[in-house]
Amino acid sequence: MTTPETALQAQHTAKRGLLVAFELGLRQWRLAMGDGAHSPSRFTIDAGDLEQLHRCIAKAKERFGLAADAPVHSCYEAGRDGWWLHRALQALGIDNIVVDSSSIEVNRRQRRSKNDRLDADKLLSMLQRFHGGELRVWSVVRAPSVEQEDARRLHRELQTLGREQTQHTNRIGSLLALMGLQVRSIGGRNWERWWGDHASQLPPELCAQIERENARLALVRAQLRQLEREQRSRQADEQRRNPMVAQLARLRCIGLRSAWTFAHELFWRHFDNRRQVAACLGITPTPYDSGQLEREQGISKAGNKRLRTLMVQLSWMWLRLQPGSELTLWFNERFAGGKRSRRIGIVALARRLAIALWRYVEFGQIPAGATLKAAA
């Protein structure tokens, strides 16, 4: 960008008001504020102190000669603080955006200076470019409502507990393997009887460790059963209240739990085109084509990992339960070369299936050749 263009952009930004960039830390927040025409003002406040933030904004407006009611535009990187700050800033009348951290450009030098002050200044300069019309300077994360965010808690906690259950089971199995013991179903129906017969064969400290691990496993299993009962009761109600869940569940191959997940993880947001759907799942190709070098780097994996895993699992089920659909026929014709070819092709099918489901939810277009479940 030339110097005259930079000056014009700075004047345009100054008319918009004050720009604020947040570098959020655990105990302190670094703020960089500017108007696009002067050197930035920098402040450090206690994390979460909105009164201090309000005073810093007032000082910055006074320094830059802005009116007290001049608009304020802010940004911060998506991270551990989640959405509470975004909602608090909007409640204060501040136009805030949350930025995908991985989309922020960085210096490619092997050794470069990096600290919170430089990071805040970088965010401020990019925020100025964003409000100057360079909308693709980074990726803006779409903010869910409180209700939309809270609706995802149940199935996410179930996934977390499932992973914890596997960890406890594997740990008990590894401890038993140290003494040459093996059991098929740890924590299962016959576990208590098996443990009562073999516990005496173990050293006392190892036996006590397995007992503690088993107690944690029992707690996780109890919580899993409780949440699964709650999810089943909610899903039945959700199918009546949420037309999207009922619509997805009509397709053969999609169960109520998968329909619930798609409704609350993917289709709560608006997509403008099919590319945005695939990008949200992280199943878009990433070619590297520069000069004489052409290389395919695989899928981006930059989207929702939960949905990406579910989409691949659903694609395998689609091949079995929707054999007459165009997607299945396309897959069988294109990737019939063997196991490796099918494992690669299933990602392409997952991408096409995700787009087909989006068109089904958004426009009511049933995937070509797909069958619906019989009405109850």
C-alpha cells in the first residue's frame, strides 16, 4: 500500500472512531488504542476489569480529540475467555469482533520479536485495515447466542466423559499387564467378580492404585449413564420443538443423536455457499502450487473437529444405508480401487455429504437418490 493510500485509510478510520485491540492474559490485559492517524496509546489493566477499560477508552478519546460519544470498534483473539467479553463489550455499545487466531498473519523470519505489546499493536494495525475495507485480512468468528452456546454443553460433556472412561480403562489394563494379568471387560458386568478373585495376587500398593482408578472409572460411568438418560429425554422433546432436528432425523442413516449434534454444532449458523460449509468442517483441500512445485497437503483440519469426525463416520454409514443415492454411486465408481483409495475417498464423500445436508436443511432439497425413513 502506498503512502497516500495509507493516509487516506487513516483518515477514513479516524472518522469511524476509536479502535481498540485486546491482548488477553490470565491476570492482565494489554490494550492498544488508536484512531488511524496518531501513534497508538497502550494500557495495561487487570483482567476482567471493565471499569478500568471504560476509563482507558475515555483517556484515549481525549488524547485523540474524539467526541465522548464517538463509536468504539474492538477485537480480540478467540481463546480461553470465550464469549463473555464479546457480549459485555456489545452491552457497553462497543462494536466488537472475535478473530480466529490461526488466521492472523505473522512474520516468517526464523527469529522474530514477540511479546504482548507487539501482539496488541499487530491486532490494532489489522483492525485498522479491516475497517478500512480489507475484510479478508483475517477470519472473523461468528458468535453464538447464550442459548445456542449452552445447548452444546450436554453432548460435548458426553464426549469428554467418554474419553475419560477410555483413559481409566486403558490405565487399569496397563497396570494389570505389569503383573501378567489380562481381562476383557474392565468395569463391565463380570469385573467385580474377576477383581475379587485376582486382587490378592497383586502387591498392596498396586492393588490400592487400581482400586482408586476403578473408583474414578465407576464415577465416570455413573455420570455417563445419567447424562445419556437426560439426553434421550431432551432429544424426544427437541424432535417435537426443533423442526431442524426432526427434518434431519427423517433421512435414513441419520439418528436422533446425530441430528441433535448437527443442529447445535453446525446448522445454527448461516452459510452463504457450499465452500463455507466445507471450511467450517475443515475438510477442504490445501494445494501447494508455486512455480514448478505442485503438492497436495491434504485437508485443512481447521474447522470443528467433533463435526469432522462425525461426518466421516456418517459417510461410512451412508454407503451402507443409502446404496442407491448418487453420492454412494459416485463413491463406488470413483474409489473402488482398494482399501487405501476408499479411506482417501471417504473424506471427499464427507465433504459432499455435508454440502448435501446443508442444502437439505436450508432449501429442502433431498439428496439425489436418498430415501427417507417411513413415517411412524
